[in-house]
Amino acid sequence: MSYVLGVDTSTTATKALLVDTAGTVVAAGVAEYPFETPQPLWAEQDPRLWWNGTVRAIAACLESAGVAGAAVEAVGLTGQMHGLVLLDTAGEPVRPAILWNDQRTGAECDQLRAAVGTERLIAVTGNDALTGFTASKLLWVRNHEPDSLAAARHMLLPKDYVRYRLTGAAATDKAGGSGTQMFDLAARDWSSEIVAAIGVDAGLLPATYEGPAVTGTVSSGAAAVTGLAVGTPVVAGGGDQAANAVGTGAIDAGDMALSLGTSGVVFAATTRPTVEPAGRVHAFCHALPDRWHMMGVMLSAAGSLRWLRDTIAPGVGFDELSREAAGVAPGADGLLFLPYLTGERTPHPDPLARGAFIGLTVRHERAHLVRAVMEGVAYGLRDGYRLMIAAGVPPAQTMRGSGGGVKSDLWRQVVADVLGVTLGTVATEEGAAFGAAVLAAVGAGWRASVGEVVADWVEETGRVEPSGESYERGYALYREQYPLLRSTFARLGQ
């Protein structure tokens, strides 16, 4: 038997999926790790955690399947986007990586807009300056830690650090590269204009490749610790959302996907760059050639429910909380939740936005809080979906759902009702890692195109139709809250 391996370097764990030629997930391995918040608004991680996690996850995967590493014909990589990894001449990190959910760079975003011009920035990169993007993080390091930048010889994204440790190659995929805000979106490569405006040495930037392209092969040192064979091809892969879309089959114009993980995403594949004029939703390259995508991103989706569980019901299973919430009527008896626990991106690019329960009374119990969180997250997803339609993306009849949140029958139904779409699910729960495996299959020569693999491998396993339950009043009230509370959030953030 022959296999491909998909490796997903997420914020809290590395996951490895072993997939055979029929598209069956044969085994999975997971290795968890923490991240740090050393100051308010900061989020950092030691890149070596990702490599150690990769070694452990691959070993667990191969051991579980009883498969030798030599049977793996290619490896695909995916992972958290936008993180800043700076390596020195020896390939060692010069400082902890600054993650996608770090919010320290508000001043640097203003600096970037001033250097390029907001309209020009959006026209070239497809996005307004945001604290989560890599470009503003580079500016922050230049402004606050010039010695770190002076010591750096490579700038990589998190999954590309794993690539560097596997192959020795400094490379990235075009989907991930376009999420740095240093890409020319239409040209699908680094923008000399933006890079010059940032004032950073272009020699720091890695070569870019389309998702299925081979970027290097497993080195002898990496083979010794992972169990993979020396010379195994490693393909470019894609940022987690692009790879997730591949894994759920959202690759052609009109295809839409929804991710209900730590963050929440509504994703639309396009055949040309499509940009929202104000930059309130993201426009990036897709993980396959001649495709782009638009997406709305909220920073705390299923992460909001995890926070609630860990805070008021530690040790209680999510299934139990979902069953409790199902006993509460839509609207949670007049309780609203704003899911801005780590700031927000879409439609409010505000690092100082804060979470809030609004309307609490003595009648509200734990089940109401859970229900309000589920509905508030669904409203946040609708915010992004609404802006995407206004920017020219056709309304969807069906979206493919993934992420831990879609395991909840109630949450799937709430999302279907709030968005007014049919929500489908697919066979694998690990959409990003599976998408990386799809890209690896093309790189291994198993099929000629990503579309062929998707047609063979991606299987829809169920659908939830809108029930007819109306959330219009709740959504209207939800949309009123951020404008009312914005100045309060800003003062609290000081």
C-alpha cells in the first residue's frame, strides 16, 4: 500500500493524517502544546514546539497504522496563518513566533496604511492592514526589537518552519503567502511595492509555490527522527483555511465552506481576485493554481464555547452542554452574546473589541449562556457572509461545514437557520490536514489535478436544512451592540 501524509500545525496541536490511495484516513496522530500570552494583546509560541509536535504526531500516526515511513509517498503541510517566524543563519528562532491572534500591532497597521495608502494597500493585497497579519508584525519587530530583525535571515510562516526542519528549504505556499499582506494578490507572488514600503530586506522572504508543487524532500536528519524515508517529497500545501476548503471540496467558483473551529470562517472559492472595497473581508490566493478565495473571519467561534466551558463548567463535555442548550428556546430568553473575546476581524477589525453577555437576568442559567454563545457566533458568521455577498459573491444554497463546532447537532441547526443555508458535512473532521493530504496526492503523481482528487475523495455525509426558525430580530439586536459599545471597549482596552 502507498500513502500520503497531511500535517496540520495549528495553534494548540499538530495533527497528522495518513491517507491511502482511495482517500481513506487510515490513522491519525495528535500532539498538543501551549501558547503564551506574556502581555495583554500578545500571543506567542516557541516554533520548536511545532517541530516536536510534528515528530510526535507522525510517529503516533505511523505506529497506529502499523505502516513504515517508506510507504509514505509525499507529505502535505498546512497550519495557522499569518504568524511571524524569524530564523537566524543557523536556522534557529531569533525570538518566539508572533501568532495570528496577536493584537499588539495597531500602531504598525497605521504606519503601513500611511506608507502605502489604504486604497492602494487593499487594491494590491486584497486586504486592509490588520493586527493579525504578518506585515504589521515585521514592522513591530523593526520598531521594538531591531536587534532581532538584524539577526534574522529567514522569515517563515508556522507550517513553513516545519517544512524547513523537514527539508532544509525556506519556502511557502501562495495561499499562506497572500495572508502576510506582502503579496500582489493578482500576480500570486511577493509585491516589491509593499515590501519596499515596509522597508524590510526582500532576501528574508521565502520562495513561493502553488499548493501541490514539491518544495523539497525529507532530509536525512528529519528522516531519522520522524521515521519518514529520506527523499520523500514535501509539497507546498496551504494555509489552514485554504487547505480546509480543499479538504471539504470548496475549490470552484460558487463553492462555499464554513469552519467552526477556534476561529470561525465563511469561505468562498473564486476564479479571479474578488476584493471588498473597504477590506472588511479577506481576499487571498487559494491552495490550487488559478483559484482565489474570499473569507470572513471571526477570531473566537468554537473558542468562545471552549472559554465558557473551561470557565463555568470545567470537565463537562461539550455534548452535555449542547443537550442542555437544546432545551432553551431560540433567543435564549432575551440573552445576547458578543463573541469578541480576542478582539475581532470581520466585520469589525478592532483588536480592542471585547466579549459581552447582554441581557442577563436571574432567570438565566448555564444552558442559556451556552445557547447565547452558539447564537452569537452564528450571528458573527452571518456578518462576514453578508459582506461577501455585497462584494459580489453569489449567495450559497449549501455550505460544507467543518471544525469541532459542527459536531453539535444544535449548533449546526442554529448556523443553518441564521445563515439561511443548507449546511453539509463531510466524512473527515480534520478538513485542513485532509486538504494537505489531497495536495500531497497530486504532488505524488496520484492524480493530475486537485479537482480529480476532490471528486474521488471528498464525500458528503449529511445535511442540515434551515428549519424556518427566524433569528432576524436577534440578529438585528446583535448588530446594534458593537457600535453602541465600541467606545467603551476602547476605554477598557486602555
